[in-house]
Amino acid sequence: MNCFNAIGRIGRDAVTRYTQAGKAVTGWALAVDKGFGDNKQTIWIDCSLWGERGEKLASMILKGDRLGVTGELGTREHDGKTYVTLDVRDVTLLGEKRDGQQGNTSSSGARGGAPQRQRPAPATQQPAPMDDFSDDDIPFLTNRGDW
């Protein structure tokens, strides 16, 4: 069984492409650190998320942010180099990049002077409607009565 889990920093904004058959594939690079101090190494993983989920998440996968991934690890060869790949099954958004400038709301500056892409505003959730039934109407087993 090939199941890989990692937490890292996104190395480039996610890009969605389409196969000739019209299937969407969203890709990005993930930097995962190994070791610490003088022994610290960064492993770059080329991540791919197929389908509609990838299309919807692409705008939220931005360079520098933290991301957790689960998927199937593999490799590919290109021009004599070997690249680590991950066929992503699950994504966890862990947080935005912090450049030491808390509260920076300008559209330039924090990321090398280039304008930042705006994150989609979170959807406002309406409170769930109240059900009009009592707790006695909920079926469950107890040790007090007949089963």
C-alpha cells in the first residue's frame, strides 16, 4: 500500500489544466522539510489533484501557504532528472503565509512587490433551522428499557 502524508509550504500557485478528454488536473509544488539545523533538507514534490475538487481548490492553493496532503507517492523522469510526484487524494489547508507584517492589507508589498491574488471570501453560513421535536423523540438504546 502506498500512502504518503506530508505538511509543507506551497512553492507555486496551483494551476488547473485539462486533458484532451476534458478531465481537469490541478498541479502545484510542495516543499517538505526533512531534518533540522545543518542537516535540514527540502524535498520538492510535484502534486496533482484530479477532477472538480482540484478546480475548486486551485484559487486557495497559493505560494507560501501551509498545506497538508495525503496521496500516492511516485516518481517521473524528465531530461535525465528524477522528480518526486504525489497523486493527491486529500488536501488540508493549514494557513496563509505570514511575512512578519501582521495586518498588512495592501495589495502589494508582502510578496516581492507583486499584487497578491485575493482569496475568495468565506461563505457566510446561515444558522441551522430549529427542529420542533423533543429529546424523547430521538431513538437510541439505553440500559433502562426493553430492547
